[in-house]
Amino acid sequence: MSYILTGPATRDIDEILDYIAAQSAQTAVLVAQRFEKAFQRLADFSGIGHTRDELRDANARVVAVSGYLVIYDPTLMPVHILRVVRGTRDLGRIKTRP
């Protein structure tokens, strides 16, 4: 299966990896690989993860990857990666869709 990174998700990932790379390029590469592996896993097994009421999005599911939360919609084919945010973020303030 495949997946689509939305514009907001792509921007999130770019910002995350730029921030990490400023401290360690090697760690940024590792986190990028972990994201890629997680995205492919979501595409292959789209029912994993859990819902979060504070997202106010009945279709969105969440999985944790290296301290970040990947928010995705398993009801769309291919699976859409909506956002990637720090695990400590207030999900009630996250806009999952444009």
C-alpha cells in the first residue's frame, strides 16, 4: 500500500528534521527513517493507532514515533498523513485538515 503526506504534514516533518539536524545530522537521518517506516506501516495496517477526542476529528488516528505523534486518516485511500507533531503538544489546538 501507499500513503500521501499532506502539505501540513510535509511542513511539520521539514521543521522537525531541520530542528534535529541543527543538533545532530545523524539523529535527523535516524528520525527521518523512523518516520518513513511508520508511514509505510500505517499504509499497510491502516487500523492501528488510536483516536483522540481532543482532535475533534472522528476519522483521525494517532501513533507515536520517536516522541512525535503522527496523525493520519485511515479512511482515505491511500492513507493520508495529516500532521506530525511533538508528543507534548496540546492536540486540541492542532488543525488536522486544511
